[in-house]
Amino acid sequence: MERTTVVTDSVATVPETLCRDLGILVVPLTIELDGVVYRDGVDLAPDDFYARMRTSKLPPRTSQPSLGAWLEKFNEAAAEADRILCLTLSAKLSGTYSSAVQAATIYSEESPPGRFRPPLHVIDTGLGTVAEGWVVIEAARAARSGAPFEDVLARARAVMARAKILVAVDTMEYLARSGHVPRLVASTTGLLGLKPLIKFRDGDAVSAGVAASVEHAYDVMLRRLSEERRRVESEARRRARLHVGVMHAGAPVRGAELAELVRRLEPDELLMTGFTPVMGAHAGPGLFGVGYFAE
């Protein structure tokens, strides 16, 4: 039986229990806040980060994993695996994929003569947050079942083609601070109480419109989940399985409210997770949303 180990970055926010059960290895990105550098998900929990972010005078700075951090996990995987699959955050959002590719080159060149080194394959998922996480989870499940590497890779690509996110930003103040939107736009949406919606398209984060309130954002998200399930059922002419991850950025009440509403749709799988501080550093606290796919 071929053994494949899946390696990913911390932006995927795969719950620790699943990482442990499925043998997923995670490489953290880094965040600098008030002059101190933290490893995402290791030195600083999401809720702690967002609490500090609310009082910080300087915007956080983020960075992709170092080559050494990738190599450490690649070598750890090589000790047990026959093949290694590395799944990363979208290259349009970060240098994480690039650093993984560079580290993979070093890994291959360091192979001792006459000694087997498991082949390593690096894939840009074109996604982030829980959407990236679903790709990682499903690939790792295939690997844990003993599927050959090509089937593990095919499963990852199948979920990549289906996974989506939809999040609501509480305020555009932080996006304005980081230069992602003009301050005039940020102040106008703030005065009107609007909640900008964001989704992934072609590997990039783009606008998905605005919601008039938190409750309206909930309604939009639930409608998208239902529409996606119906679309897949129409294509496949059978019942679709719906996998949903609910995420929040230091907004546990909104996360819990949204999760309770999602449960009424009776998804086949529901995960709860914090929104990665690496992306939350730009979007700010208060964000909430869903990462999902149907099949």
C-alpha cells in the first residue's frame, strides 16, 4: 500500500484533531504584531490575535513560511511516506506557493546518492482559509484510505474545482489601513453599516457585493449554500453531499449564530474554525463566513 503524506500551510486552518487523525503536517506563516513575530497557529491563537489587533496602533505584517520551515516538514514527511503532496494557499494571495516550490527544489537536490527520497509534488490550490482546508482534508482522507498517489492527487483537484468561500467583512477600516481599498470607500461603508462580501475567483479574493446587515449576510450565505447543493444535484441527478466550514475572526457569537443557521440545512459535514490571522491581518476582526463544497 502506497503511503502519501499531505503537507500544507497554516492558512488552511485545518482543525488540530483532523491534522492528528489524518497525519497532515502544517507549516506556519508568520505574523508581526507590535514588533513581535509570531508563528500562525503556534505562538498566537486567532482569538488572541484579533483581541490585540483591536488595540494595536500599527497594522500587522505577514510573511510566507521560510524555506527552512518547509524543509523541516518535508523531511519529517519523508521519514514515513512513499510520496508527499504539498497543498498551498493561492499564489495570487501570497508568496507561500513560491517558497514551497523553492524548498521542494532544495529537498530534491539534497537527496543522498543511492538512498530513496519520497517524490514531492507541490500544488497551488488557488484557494485559502477553509476552502483550501477542504482540499487538504479530502486529499488526506484519500491518502489515509490507502489510495495510490494519483488518486490522492485527483481527489485534491476535484475538491479544488468545487470549493468556495463567502465571507462578510465587519468594517473596511483594516483593508484601508493595509492599502487594499481607498479610505473614502471604507468610511462610506462604515457610515452606512454595510458588510462587504468577499469570495475567491481565479485564485484571488474579489468582491461578492454587500450585505445591509449581519442578518442579511447570514441570509446571503445560507442562500448560496442551498443554491450550490441544488446546482450539483441538478448536474449529478442525485442527492449532493454538502461540506461546510464556518469561520470567524474574533467574533465567536456571530460564528455560533451562523453555524446554528447552517445546521438547519442539514449539511453532511460541518466544521467550526477561526479565520486565519494571516488573512485577518488585512480584513480585520469581526469577519465571519463559510468555506464549502458540494458533490
